[in-house]
Amino acid sequence: MNAVKKDELQPVFGSLPWGVCPFSAVEKQLLNVRSANRLPDGAKSVLTVLFPYLLEEKYYTDARLSRYAVPADYHVVCGEILENICCLLSQKYPENRFVPFVDASPIPEVQAACLSGLGVKGKNGLLIHKEYGSWVFIGEIVTDLTIEYAPVAVRSCIGCLACVRACPTGALTQDGHNAQRCLSHISQKKKLSAEDELLLQEHNCLWGCDRCQTVCPMNANAKTTPVSAFRDTASALTRDTVPPRAYAWRKDAVFRNLELLENAKL
């Protein structure tokens, strides 16, 4: 069949940034994850959807959390939105399949987003969108529907190295990213070394790190989120309660980190 024009799909995405690339463009780079068995047979296109999550600065005061972990859990919010979009697409194209993915996706999401014309790749490996900066979650819908595509070259950021210079642990370099030194990775580990504990205490890090993003000049004028569900901001974190946020799956680590930070003040 002839390729469907991209403009025909626009209404189902509303104000969310989105784009499309051929499945064949990422097929050889698929990630080895369990969700790969959900890919539709005869996949033709990847619809990449961005979910901006930046809130006003007042919501991050004393949060000690990466900004992605402040609003409602993106797994739930993005998952529900993608499911709704798939339902609308299925109604419009009943003979085709539309399979949504968020987070644990077999699709190399930053690569797919770049190929879809949604932004450039930063030194930290994150996608940077022209309006929402790197403060975006990425979701995909893989379909056996052939959709019109205009080739896009994958581009990198401006290369100013502000993120490299600002990385608090030296995890980010010109040559790549050392996850073992990254505060975000360390804050999620099951077991911490003595050095890990000192790093979390020194940088007052409860969960995640945004330093490479907050110093990025391409994030300077990033717009706040149009997603209303993300404005349901974090509930108070106490020793007894972890709200339904992105870090809830590792509440044991959150409580451990909280105790570390409290002890550092004694």
C-alpha cells in the first residue's frame, strides 16, 4: 500500500512533539530486552513521542531529586497517553497494529528521536529538543503501517562541554560516560561502597542528578510541560511513605539514601 502521509496522524498527538522514522533505520540497533517480543510482525514505522516534564523552578526547591522524579511517575503517565494514542490510531487504521513502548523499550530511543527530527544528541547521551530541551521522556509506537518519511541526519549538540566541566564526579567526559561514577547511577544501586556513600552525602543527592542538564545552554529557555498529569507534583517524602513516583520501584534505596543524608547533618 502507499505510505500514509504524516499530517494525517497529527490530530491524535495533540500538543506533544512527535516524529516518525522507518523501523528499518533502527532494526539493527534493537536493544536486547524482554519487551522486544511485543514488536509487531512486519514492523514498518516507529512513531517517537516526547513527553516534556519540566515544571516551574519552585517545585525543585530542596527536592534533592532529579527533576524527572518530581512529578507523577512517567511510566504510568506516558504509558496511558501512548495507549490512548494507539487506540485512536487503531480506529483510524483498523487493519494495522500499533504497539506502545516506554522506558524498557527495544527501540534505541534517542537514535529514533534524532532520526525523527525531534532534536540533537547531547554529550550526556540525552536528546535535546529545540523547545523543551533535554527535559523530556521518550516513548515509541511501533507499527506495521508505512508512514511517509523525510530522511533526517542525526546531529550532535553544540559541543560546548559545559556538561563535562560541571559533572560533580567526573563521570562525564569528552570520550563518554562512566556510569559507575555517575551520581544518578550510584543513588539507585542496591549496595553502596564507602566512597559511594560519601559522594551522595557530599552532593546532598537523594535520587538522581541533573547537573549536566541544568548547566546546558541549550536548556536555558526550555518551556515547561504541557502535560497536565505532570503538574500533580511530588508528595512529601517521609520515612514511611514513598509516593507513586519514578523512584518508587527502589524505595529501599530511597530510604537508605535519606538516612545517609540525615546522618551527614548530625
